Amino acid sequence: MKSKIEEKFFKVFITAIILILCFAMLYFSANSLHSYFAKSDEQICQFSNSILINGQCHFEFNRAISEKRNILLFAGIVFPIFSLLLLFYLAIILKKMRKNE
């Protein structure tokens, strides 16, 4: 049987890891949404080292820009959902550990 100190350390360790993951995902999500809404196509073009012609990206890179925007939007929506699922999982783990005490 594990001692009480080991169990408490395990709870704190698991809680810390899950919370750090949640905050990291929420930070990345906020960054992605900010990039999606705040940056113009030209800024994304410059960021991706694409060729600018007359202030616009070369036509070959237009698809790459729309793909980058889709990825940013996807990350901005999906990562908060993952972090909520992780928090829910954390609540279940802590509830089971409490019942075992």
C-alpha cells in the first residue's frame, strides 16, 4: 500500500501536469486565434517567406495561406475543447482518489 505522502504527491503531480497542459493549450489557442483574426494575408505571406508581387502573395501561395488560416482556426477552436476534457479527466481522477481514501 502507498503511504499518504506518496498519494498526496501523486495527486499534486498529476494535477500540476494537467493544469500546465491546459494552460499551454489555451495559450496556443489564443495565439492562433489572434493570428487568424489580426494578421492580414500579406503578413501571413511574409511570415511564411512567400513571394510578394505588387503587395500580394504570388498565386501559388494563396492556397498555402488559406491552409495556414484553416490550421490557425482549427487550433483556436480545438485546443480549448481538449483542455476542458483534460480538466474533466482531472476531476474524475481526483474524485476516484478521494473515494479510495
